[in-house]
Amino acid sequence: MGFMSLKLPFLTSRPRVAVIRLHGTIAAGGRAPLNDSALAPVIEKAFRKGKPAAVALIINSPGGSPVQSALIAARIRRLSEDKQVPVHAFVEDVAASGGYWLAAAADDIHADPASIIGSIGVISASFGAHDFISRHGIERRVYTSVKSKSMLDPFLPEKPDDVARLKDILGDMHQVFETYVKSRRAGKLTDDPDMFSGRVWMGEKAQQLGLIDGLAHAEPRLKQIYGDKTRFIRYGRRRSVMQRFGLSLADDAVTAIEERAAYARFGL
């Protein structure tokens, strides 16, 4: 018997699962917890390093930018198909709106019974300050070369035409989201009329609707699939030097407030 035919226990490779934590709101810019440019090297490394048996997404996000959600999800799908690596998503507190967009990039989705799932819709929020500035003797002046160049200026009274145009944009964006979810969850979704109404559900109901595949936590479920000896290799964004030394307190405080407001929409 030659050496090459021996199966030595210490040479036997254990399955590796790359774990990517996707936690926080989704928005463009370096200050946002989740955006494509910041996550790109993390996601690329998770798929390429060490030939993982699978990639697991640990998701806790109330959503955010539709475009950034789409970019992150598309990157995950491209790498999954290119490397032939399956992707599993596990929801913690919430995967709502853009957070669910990320979850739908996986081949299957699991959650805790108390997780909040859904909110498949699009929202736009702003403010109006025209009465405030008027009371203080301030006049807003805006000049444009075409009538549609300025829309929903918060320092001018709201115009019905502007609102109608915004709702058209939101409707088109919602259709993109709905089409994506239907393609990723094809054959799994029920025909519940509230599916794409922006509602959210807890884990068990979300499973009944086909939004998720089951109720499970990451490590037990992954060991069930890949074996008890599965190794978990964790990947995530590194904090900047300024953040590590507490030199970005103002930015961190603003981010924390924005995140708190986003999670509060779901009672979290």
C-alpha cells in the first residue's frame, strides 16, 4: 500500500463555511454599515479563500438603499454561480425591505421564530420647512431652465405634480423589487394578496408564505448540512483606524441615530 493511498486523519480536510455578517442599514457612502463598495472585498474573499463548501449570510438589517441592496445581492449571486458555492441566509432580528433583498440572494433562507421578515416595498421620507423659514422672514428662490429640474424642495410648499412624479418613481422601483423577489423565490411564494404590500411577518408566518424556507439558527443548521466537524470562517468589515481609536465620534453618533430610527420602524 503506497503512501498516497493512506487516509490519515490529520490530513483529512474539514468542510469550511465562510460566514459573512450583514448587520445594519444599507446606504451609499463609507459611513453606512452596508454598501457595495465597502463589502466587495469582504464578499470576494469569503468566496475565493480556502475553497469554502458554502457561504452563510448572517443578516440583521431593516433595509435602506434599493440600489446598494441590488448591487450587494448581485455580487453574491455572481460569485456563487462562478465558484459553484451554495449560499445560505440566516435572519437574526430583522430582514426587512433591503434586508430581505439581501436574504433573497441566498439559495435558502432560515430565521428565528421571532425574526421579522418582509416589508417588500419602497419608501421615501423628507420634511417641509417652508412655514418655518417664512415665519423668520426668509424667502426661498429657485430658478431652473426646465420645469422638472427642481422637485420636492423642502423649503417650498409641496406641489401635487411633484408628488405624482415621485409616486411614479416609487412604483417603478417597487416593481423592480417585486420582480427580483419572485425570481429568487420562484415556486416557493404563496399568492397572499399582502405579499408585496410592505407588510412584515414573524418567522413562522413568513415560512408559511414562502418568504423563508425554515426556522433554524446558523451553526446547528450548517452542521446538519455539512457535518459536525464543519469549520466556520468569519468575514466582516474592518473598522477604520479612526473608529478603532475613537476619533470619529460625531459620525458614529449620527450613524447610530439613523440606525436606531430604521430599526424602530419594526418595534426593535
